[in-house]
Amino acid sequence: MTWPLQKALHVFDAQAYKKASLFSTIFNGEIYNPKYFDPQISDTTILSKNLAVCQNSDQIFDLLSDLDGPFSLIYHARNKIYFGRDKFGRRSLLSATNSEGEIFISSVAINLPDMFKIRMKNFSETVLAGQIFEISSQNFEPKLVGKLQLKQPFLPATKIQSPEDLPSVSPSNLVQTSEFYQNLAQKIDQFLENSILTRTKISSNIYAKNVSVFFSGGLDSTVIAYYLGKYGNFETIELVNVTFWTAHGKFTSPDREHAESAFLELTKLLPDANFVKKYVNVPTEDLEKQAQNIAFSSYPRITIIDESLATSLHFLAQHASHKHIFSGLGADELFGGYTRHLRAFQKGEENFLQSWQLCFDEVYQEFQRIGERNLGRDDRMISFHGKEIRLPFLDENLVEFVGSLDIFAKCRPDFGAKSWNLGAKYLLRLVAQNLGLTETATRMKQAMQFGTRSAKALNKGNKKIHKADSTVSDNLAQFF
Amino acid sequence: MCGIFAAIIKHEKIPSLDVKNLDFFGQLNARGPDVNFYRIYEFNSESSLILAGWTLNLRSETPTLMPTDEGLVLGEAFLIEF
């Protein structure tokens, strides 16, 4: 392959005005494909090298389609710019246009000088997960080049026809399971090990020395912490847990209680791993002091539920001691862990195929929306503190494998509401059980905003919380 | 790398811009404490293209050299020109 000579970069002259640049790449992300990995040079260089030999938009799109890992990028090639986000939308990218047709693309909404007539509120999440746009010097209207897709699309809900075809397992424990699930659990175990190692790798045989984990003590974060402890060789695995002050509970919370139990379970199983607890109590005055920063980073996601989640993430990231922060985010969307997945199943009113189809639809749609609903906001919240999030459950290989499974292989809403602590993410719970995390494996999910008490601390009993998904937060709206 | 920015703006606004002052980028400037870098290009006869980025060097063992106001420093490369 011919390789254009890299232009030497000299001391930057603020007055320099570049008239002739053929290619420029601004890349916020990581590339995990082994074929693009070179321990001697950075991801951006490798990507630039490959982009430079692309002859047209289709080739650029094909190259970006091939990348595994989180990213947002802007690529300037001759008389065009291309910009977009990875398949799941793990990195934020917003855009804004003013009345003069000037265009602004940014990881986060910002107030620009008055002459541009662009304020934060003009930015929107117009670049959705996987979307790649181009703007040419002849036409500033962004044109969608395409949407990046997984190499293996999600398969339909299920191939089975009746309850008798379901693998026979106990709805009351994880011990009495079937070979069908055990085989899948072994594969998930392997995918997770690979995902963790990929995300801690710095070079061919050098790994990060210290990492932080957003640690609620729930199933997802405890499984991630376990794999870090088992397969990493860290000086410190910091388990960060936040609790917000409430009049009723003071500094107690469900997450704090679960974190303590999970910590004991982890240290018993992996006594040589260097787990370190970091329990943070957030007083009300800190919430008030940080309200503007939280609003600015979260924008344009400023509903009540965004505020609760963004607040938890803001303080988790602020108090994390290390730049690499691991999170179990994505497991609920991938394995079917939300109560609404159970409710969707129940809407099928005991019509077997319809129930599973409705459950599948809800899980599938949830996963498709994760970039828009969560990931962009979460990236903005964490990057505000100059740190980066690692999401092992959103590994392309793992997602493609889980996406290829029948819906009943991931979750078992047919166990009913009383056994949803087993049926939700059944397959992942089985993985945890096999690891020896027997207490964590059956722990009921607590949404982050309730587990940390951030929702209660922010809303002070506000009844609007039940419409949190769509109601704009008054606390955040005051800043715009 | 921790944050990226691009703007296509009218040429005549360039002289009055103070992109060297990081306050220009506001909240975006909090995202990558290691290094900030930017370039301005001619995009067409009427408009300029500003590209800017904030790096967080997390991964590369021998990171690409990149320029700052003080000179070349090490960091996860974010802007490569050919």
C-alpha cells in the first residue's frame, strides 16, 4: 500500500492559515480490531493512514463500518468533511447551524462568541449512533452517507413455537438450569474476558495500571469488577460508589448496601486482586454547586430522568481517581434487564409467540436507542472531568453474539414478576453464578437514579418523577 | 482524545476570532486536560474550516508527536495532516 508522506508538524503559529491540506483527521475514540492495532503508533495515525487511501465516500464509509470501538470523528478530505459516531454512539457529537448557514460540530454544546449567534441551546443530537455525514465545500447541507451497522444483524425474536420448546430451567434458582444455557454462559464468559482485556490494553503487552469502576454493587458492575480482578494485573481496581444525602435516609442508599455485599463477595473470590473501595457521600450543597456544570454537560438531554442519571455520573466521574473508568452500562439493553421488558412480555396476554415477540421488540428497540438516550450524555458527563468510560458489555463481538440468540436465551420474563430477579438478564446471571458470585447473581436491579438516591435528592419528592422520561427538568432548564 | 470541534464559518470572521483563548470553547475545554490543538483551513472561497481537539493520552505506548503552542509534545494523536 502506498502511504502518503506525513507532513512534518512544526511549532504552531497562531497566524498560520492553512490553504492546502489534503487530509486531516480528528478522532475521539479507540480502535479495537486487531488488524488495525499497532503498538508503535496511535489509533488516530492508523485510521488516518487508512482513510488517506480511500478514494470516495463509499470507501470511507466501508472503512468506518469495519471499525470496532467507540468513536466520534471529523475527517477533512480535500473539499469535504465527514463526521459521525460509532455503531452504538458511545462518543457524543452534537451540531448546530446559525441563520448565516455556518455550521458547528462539537462533542458538547457550547456558547460561542456573539458574532456567531450560537448558544448552547442551538446544539442538538442530530448525529445519531452510527450515522456518517458529509458536507462538501459546494453544499453545506449535511448529507447522510450511511448508518454503520453490525456485521451480524440482530436475528428475529425466536424460532420456537410453543412453551414445550423452551429449555427447562427452574424459575426459583440458577442452579437447576440446562445445558443449553450453560453452553451459552461459557461463550459469554469468553467474550467478556476478551472485551475486558481489549479495553485495558495500552500496547501489545502493556495494560493500564489503575482503573476505576462505577460500582453500584449490582449484577453488571460486579461482573465487570470480577473480570478486571481476575484477568487484569492492576495496582488498583477502584470501586467508586456515590450516595446522595436525603432527609429520610441521610447517607444510606440501596447501592451502598449492595456495594458492601458485592465487595465482600469479590474479595473472597479474588483475594489477590487489588480492589479498593471508594465510597463518596454527596451533600446537598455539592449538588447545588455543580448544577450548572451538570446542566451544560448533559445538554441537550435535560429531562428529569436525564438529570438524575447525569448527576450520579457527574459525581462518580469526579471522584474516580483514574482516567480509565469501567461501567456495566449496556447490559440491561443487551440481555433484557428492565422491568419494561417484563411488562412487554405480559402484554402478550399468554399468547406464547406474541408475548416473546413483544419482549423482543422492546429489548431490540431499547438497544437501538441506547446511543441517543444514554451514551452521548454519559460520554459528555464523564469527559467533563477529563476521564473516559469503558463499556465492556458494548463490545461488538459480544453484541453480535447475543444479538444472534433467541430472546428466551437472554431473559426469562415467563418466570413472572416475582422471579424477575432471576428472569431479568437470566443468561448474565448464570455467568455470575458460574463465577461464584452467587449473592450478586440474584440481586434485583436498582436503577442508578434510585440506587444512589440522586432522584430523591434532586426532586425532593416531586410527583413529576413518574413522567421523568419526557418532562424537562426545571433544575436544568433554568440555565438555558 | 476526549473532545472534538469543527466549524465552517465566513472568512471575514477569522481575524476577530480568539480561538487561542480556550474560553472560546467553553465547556468543551474541560474535556481533555492534557493538550488542546487547533487548525484553520480554507474550505471554499467564502468559508474557513476550524478543527480543534482535546487529548487524553490513555493508550498509545509511543504516541504520535503533535504540536502545541509551546512545541511538540507527546499525546494521543488527534489531528494528522498529509
